[in-house]
Amino acid sequence: MQSPGAKKDLKTIGKELIQPFLDLTRTAQALTGVNISYILEGLTYFGVVGLLAIYFNQYIGLNDVQADLMVGIQTAGITLTQLLLGAAVDWIGVRRAMLISLGSMLFGRVVLAAGPAVLGTQGMGSSAYWAAMLGILGIVIGYGIYMPACYTAVRKFTSEKNSAMGYAMLYALMNLGGFLPGLISPPVRRSFGIVGVFWVYVALTVLGILTVTFLITRRASKEAEKKAGWTGAVDKKDSMEGMTSGEKLKYYIKHFPLKDARFLYFIFILIPVQTLFAHNWLTLPQYTSRAFTGFVKNNFEFFVNFNPILIFILAPMVASLTSNRHPYKMMILGTTVMALSPFLLVPGPSIYALFLYLIVNTVGEAMWQPRFLQWVAEIAPKNMTGIYMGIGQFPWFLTKFFTSLYAGWFLSQYCPANVPPSAMNTQWMWFVYGLIAIISPIGLIVVQKWMFKGFKIKHAV
């Protein structure tokens, strides 16, 4: 029989788990519009990128190396354009930024879907190739504005009670988007081909534009900001309202994030643990298909794509249970958990160790990644959230690049193709990856006092 104190504790835990969800359901119309737009866009983005290499093989006539290069141009280009275009959100506002970005992506996706049928020619340098490159350019430019706009919106449209849940839900919806194409795409592709799937995603992009148009209205945005407590909460000296273009430029130069040493340290110290994200597509597919036999080898795609659906489930739950914890402290705890996960694979290939690795890795990600977005948004000066979010993504661009330089070498040395699993040494590979990842939480711990000094975080407890 439980004591009254134990019952009270269970009630408290249950309330802490449920309350943030309830707070989010009572949120403003504008934030609902952001969430709907984000899940539509997440589905569309991951749906297109998952087929893009094969599209270039079949419809543009490129070989595997050339096709992968095109995919790389899009994925790395999106990260780079966030750095260059994030400031646009601060200048033109969330609603306009989202509409412009979705319009750019709609153009790009229409070109990708229509190009092969209209132009017909194939090969590197053909008219169909350049049309596809134009389509990718439209998507890259659009995403460079869209992502900072969404996280700027969450900052503006959430209150102290539901901000952590707001960031976590947005991150979870992105991962749900990464999972849904696996259900939607196959039947359409079998009937109409990859181009047919692309036209479905064109329609979803139009639906996203309509969502922003009718839900994130100017009136709804103002009501959301007022409800979140932004109205009148910021000193005029920290606002760009009423400034001329020249005054805005001076304000940007004064507050530009590259002048902030603590911000730069914070985003770059995360590169070591972020390498584990890159290994999800640079290492995990080869590891599960080469170092295992039987079920894992025959169904390696399941394990490679296990993370997104777990994140969708875990990110809101973790955020709910930890909503009162300081975002920086959650960063330390989450990166520590994630960085420890590779060591679970050090004993050798095992389906149980593999599942445990995936779960622990995902729990760690759910603990820190949404809080990273929250911390960057919170420490940004008023009207500088977009550029801070954009530059905050630049290390992710570097992570993708640098990890790709050594991941293939490690595979060739410790998990080579056409070699029996017993002759491999995957244990050492994962041990080294764990040592690299653990640098991040250590680096966050040693500078805590420096990071907190002088920062006034609106939504942190």
C-alpha cells in the first residue's frame, strides 16, 4: 500500500507531465499555424530529399557520385543559407518571411517535378540538369529563411509556461515529418513514379502556404505576442521599431552574434557531439548491414530510421518533465547522455546493444537539441533572433563536412565491406567516436559561470 506522500508525488509527476501539453493546447492561433506549417514542410522536405539521389539517377541521367553530390549541395546549402539569410526574418517579420520562403520552395519543387517531362534531355550539363539545379536553388533559398522564421515565431508566440514545450514540439514535428514519407511515398511512387511523388509534395507546399496565410495573420500574430508577454516587455533601446534602415544597420553591427565570444564558443563546442547525428547516415547504414547477420542485416533500414519516430514520441515528453529546468543545464545533461551512447557498442555487435544505443542516443538528443534552439533564441537580443538562429546552424554545416572526411576511412579500416563480421574491429571505431562526442559536455561544464554571466533569460528557470 502506498503512503499518502507517495500518492502526492505520483500526482505531482503526472501534473508536471500533462500540464505543459495543456498549456500548449491553449496557445494562440498563430503558433498553431506555425506547427501545422512545420509538420507539412518537414514531411515534404524529408520526402523529397529521400528520393532526390534516385531522381537524379533515373530522370537526369547522373551516376551515383554525381547524384550524391547534388543531394549534398542541397543539404549543406540549406545550412549555409540559414547563416546568410537568417537576418531576413528580423527585418521583414515572421509571417512575410514564411510566405516568401514557402513561395521559393514551391517554385523549386515545381521545377523539379516538371523539368524532366518538359525538357527531356539527360546528363550532367543538360537542360534538365540545369533546371534541377534551379529547383534546388529555390529550395535552398527558401529553407534558409524558413527555419529561422519558425524558431523566431516560437520565441515570440510562447510564454514562460510553454516555451520549452513549444521548441520541443517543433523539433518533434520535424522528426515526425522525417517518418511520414515512408508511409505516403511508396504507394504513390509505385503508381506514378518519383515525379508523381514530387507533385504530391508540391500540393503539400501549397497547403502550407494557405496555412500561413489564414492562420498566421497579422492580427493573430499580435494577439499571440501579447498573450506571450512580449508587448511592452522590451526597452525601446533594444527594439528596432521606428528605426530607419541606417539605424537598423548600426543596431545589427552593434549586436552582431559573431562579436559575441560566448555565443561562438557555445555553438562550436557542440560540434563533437553533433558528429553522432552525421553518423546516422554516414556510418549506421554500413555498420548495421555489414557487422550483423540475419534480421538486423536484412532490415537495416528499420534501425537507421528508428531515431525520428522515437524523437517524435520522446521530445515532448522529456520537455514536459524538464520544462522547469534551466536550458543550459539540460544541454549539459543531454549531451552527456548522448555522448555516452557510442560506448554501448564498444563490446561488439549485438542487437540488444544496438537497440540500447539507439534509445539512449535518442533520449540524449531529446534532452538537449530542443534546448539548444531555445537557448540560442533566448540569448539573442530583441529583433536579432533570426540571425542568431541562422549563425547557430553554421557549426552543423561544418559537422556534416568534417565528419564525412573521416567516417569513410574508419569504415574501411574497422567495418569494411565484403569481410565477415568476425574479422572486423567495430569496437575501436565506436570507442573513438565516443571520445570525440564526450568533448562537448565537458566543454559546456567548464564554462558554466562564464556562460551565465550577464545573461537575462526570459523563459529560463
